[in-house]
Amino acid sequence: MIGLDYTPILPCPFCGSEAKLAKRPCGFDDVSLECYPPESGIKNFCCDIECTDENCYLAFGAGWTFNDPEEAIGFWNERRANDR
């Protein structure tokens, strides 16, 4: 859950602003548009990383659908040395 101790997230590669973990509903049921309940075994959220600068390209996230927050953070943080 958001608020737990996760790996630190590197700044946005586009603007340098702080980035944050974002969780969004996923696995919608076409009829009810509700998330599947946790007991269904279907993950009911997707993790993404978004920039905190509302004018940045990534202000609404990178569009990823990771089920594991650490996997999303790791993917975001994985950059070439000259990108840092």
C-alpha cells in the first residue's frame, strides 16, 4: 500500500521534479465498472509512477500496469548512467 517503506524513487527524467508512486484501479468488470474484489484473486490495482509537476509530460503517469509497487519503482529507477 502507498505509505509503506518502498525503494526511493528517482526524480522525473524529463523535468527533474519529484516523482511518486500511483495506484489506480484496474481489472474492471465491463458490466459494473467496479474493481474485482481481492478475494477473486485478480489484482484490483495497477502501480505506476507519476511526476509531481502538473505541467510535465508524466504528470498523469507513465501508463504502466505493474501489480507490484517495487517492480514499478525499479523500472522507473532503471536508467542509463548518462540519464541521471
